Amino acid sequence: MPTIFICDDEPEILRYLDKLLQASGYRVEIFSRGKELLTRLESAPIAPCDVILQDVRMPDLDGLQMLDQLCRRWPDIPVVIMTAHGTIDDAISAIKQGAYDYITKPFPKEKLLGMLERLLDHRRLAKENQQLRDKLQRGSSGTDAIIFQSQAFREVYDLTLQVAESDANILIMGESGTGKELIAAALHRNSPRRAKPFVSLNCAALSDTLLESQLFGHVRGAFTGAVMNQKGLLEEADGGTLFLDEIGDVSPAVQAKLLRVTQEKDFIVLGSTRTRKVDVRFVAATNKDLINEVREGRFREDLYYRLNVISINLPPLRERRDDIEPLARHFLNASTRRMKKDVRGIDPDALQALLQYDWPGNVRELENVMERAVILARDTMITIGLLPLGARREALAVASGAAQLVGLDEIERQHITAILKETGFHKSRAAAILGISRKTLDRKISEYHLAERDNT
């Protein structure tokens, strides 16, 4: 139950607000002097209220000076200034000084209660967003964690939180593996629809018939194999969010049906003639250039603008290199917990290789690389030899300062030699670490005239 402190020197105002707000479900404490309110706040170990309603004119303290103290010492408690018609200028000054809003006496109860409801909703969302940010920045190990410290991704995440509160359709664009579904889930978690379902569908993974069936549902006999009625994901997501991944791969026929849903908020189940209403927020994602797809006639322009009310562009991992190390450590910790292995860190050479690699597969590739390294690790540290050959090649080329002078063959020869020595020329293990087959390793050993030992 939210708590509201009211500070006013007019007894009838205090009685009226106390009765009104308690009847509306709020806990109320009233104060007739500004010093009483300040003393009450100072005596509490944590903020004792959710909102302060303060008169702009107080007999014992200047209202604006009191507001200054409240904003400086208790910045998380929003202050609403109550003012008479003749003191509007004071109210405007209070807003500039940090008050959340002002309300003019005599105020209709509907206006006051509506303002308090909006304020408390905004405050609750702000708290949840900050808690989520703190959790993620500490390195949450949950499957929906968004790990970052780069400014590039900070801007993306701040935009995500900002637009989450709206009900607008969102288009997320970015290369494969950049985390589009995580952003879609974050949009839902921070939206007013959070209590309703978040439903995800990969549009590229299904044929047209299956995609339509998954989206709209079908009745028995609608097509071959439809032996029973099935509810579609649109109905499953009613009231919530429907995430359409790889929307750029949807056929024109399905695009036309999606357009109707985004415009009219209704659809027809396959095999039926009855229209069904649905309330869904659409979040779509693609790794394609949809503007070019529209230009080439492969994607409907009207659907593009329906889905792209707000766009979020995810930068590739190579453009947010400050995130590589925290992501790598996050995936390392997750993999060691899952596999119950005692791998505690990444040695400097391996970390340098990770930082220098361009990550064409983005965050998904980094996750796979760290999982593979944990599987192959026999010590407590991830060494450069446990990384795939591509990352090691780039690290060696950069470290030598001669990426353009040293041929890839020479880089490969040096690394195969190093891994063979590291494994005592155990070919099967060396091949596993290198990420190649035993047959390929044998061919490389012959091609590069590498010395062999009997313990293979």
C-alpha cells in the first residue's frame, strides 16, 4: 500500500485529503508544519513514504526552501506542490527546482487521484528499471541477462527501457547473434503488458502453411494433417507481446495477413470464417535490410511501416568491444556452473585473442567459443590453445604487428605446432582443441613438415 505524506497548514485541507486518500487505498500521514515533516523523514532509516504533497506556502518554513531540502536529501521521493490560484508563479518555480508536479486548490478528487496513480506507476517502473539495470550490470547469470558496459549498447538499452512503456510496435534490426530476442524480452518485461504472455516465433524456421497455422491457429480439417483444433500464437499472446523473429523471411501471403492484424486487431483462424479480436503488441526482428527488401518488392511497404513505429538497431559485437570481456566472463561462469567444472578465469593471451577477434557470429559465437573452451579445459584457466583457430590467427597476426606481412599459412603452422607441443603430440586431443578432424590434422602435419612423435 503506497504511503503519502501531506504537509499543509490548513486543517480542513488535511482532513479532506486524509479521508479521500485513505478511502482510495493509500496510507496517509499528515503534518501541519514543515519542520514536523522534515523531522519525520530524518528519523526514518529508509524513505518512509512514496509521495509528498506539500503546500507551497508554509508558516514556519519557506515552501521553496523546504522543497530544496527535500530534493537534495530525499531525491527519490517525488514532491507534488499544492498551490492556490494566486501562487501559480511559486508553483512554476517549484517545478523548475525539482518538484514532480503541482496541483491547484481546490482540486477535483478525480484530477488528484489520477495524477497520483500516474506518478506512482511511473515511480514503480523507474524502480524496477533501475533494479534491472543494477542486476544486469552486476552480471546476472539468468538466461535473459543483458551484459554490457559499452556506451554503444548503453544507448540501445536506454532506448529499450524508454520505449517499453509505450504500446507501439517495435522493429529490432541487427546481425544474427546480436541479441535481438533478449531486447524483445526486455521490452516486454518493462512494459505495462509484463503480466501477460511473451510469445516468440522464428518465422524463418517454418513453411508458409506451418507459419500460418502457428500464428493464426486452425480448425480441424483446415489442411492435410489438421486432425484437431489448435489455438494460434496470436491468441496465446492476447494482452501481451508477440515477438516475430526473422520477419524479413515471411512470404507475401503471410505478410498480407499480418498487415490485417496490425491494422484491424483481428484475424481469421485457418479453416474458419469467424473473425476473432486480439490485443497484441508486435515486436519484430530481422537481420535483413528491410528498406532494400521493400524496394525490391519482397516486403510490403505498408507492413514495414506498421511494424517499424520505433526501430532499435543493435550494433555488432565488433563495434562494442568493451562488452567482449564481461560477456566472455559471464558465459564462462554460466558454462562452469552448468558443467560443474572448476574453471576460474581467462589467461591474458586468451583474453587478448578474444578482444582482437572480429566475431562475425557476434554474441552467439562468443557464447559457443566459451562453452567449447570450458568443455576442453583441463586446468583452472582458459588458455589461448582452447580457442578456435580463427581467433588465435587474428591474435597472432595483431601481436606480431604484421597481419599484412605474415601469411595465414605461416600463422596456422605456428599454431598447430604450438598445440601439438602443448598436448605432447597427442593428435586426437590436438585436433579437438584446434576444432578440426584427425584426418585434417594429419594432412596439415604432412603439409607443414611438422615433426611427429610416437605417442599419438
